[in-house]
Amino acid sequence: MNIPADLLYAQTDEWAKVDGNTATVGITDYAQDQLSDVVFIEFLVAVGDTVQKGQQIATVESVKAAADINAPVSGTVTAINEALPQSPELINKDPFGQAWMVRIEMSEPAETRQLMNADGYAKYCEERSH
């Protein structure tokens, strides 16, 4: 399982790459593995929308299940990965790269302290798989 050290992680399996006041968000390798083959993604937010930490921002569906994607931080959506609805399989192939989902200009940067680092997330995933 790939857990990049430079990212932060939510208990709901989203990752956030923080660059200044912007968080790029996607779902983790663990999440895409649990879902299996992703066949559909629908964004529930648009550029310019304000989101709250924990708010649902997208839905993904796989051959096995559907899952809600939640915002790991609060702020304003500044970008959406428009390529994903046409190529949802990218979520399985490259969850930390081409399959980023949204960028959020954070309104509460201190919320990132509530997210896990890579070691914490690895332990959290391990606990759930037993």
C-alpha cells in the first residue's frame, strides 16, 4: 500500500497535499483498493463553491460499491479535475497523481492539524484490516 509521506490523511480515506493555503484533495491508495475497479465519479461541488470540512464533495462508484468523498478541510473550491469523469479508472491507476479530485483554498488552515501524517494513517489502515 502506497502512503506518501508528504501528504495528510483523513479518517474517511481522503488525502490532502498542502501547498501554502491550497489543499489538493483525492482518495488514498487504501480507499481505491477497497473499492476495486472505479467506473464512475460525480462531483457534487463546482469551482467557487464553499465547502466545510467533512462535507461530501463527490461520489465514486466501483464494480463493488459506492463511496462518498468528503472535504478534509474547509474553504473555497478553486479547481476540479475535469478529466476524471471521462477516465474514472485513473483513481485506481494513479490515486495520488492524475486522480486528484479538487483543490481547495483553505479558510481554516489549522484544520490540517486534525489530519493524520503518513505513519498515523498507516497504523489506522492496519487497525481496520484486522
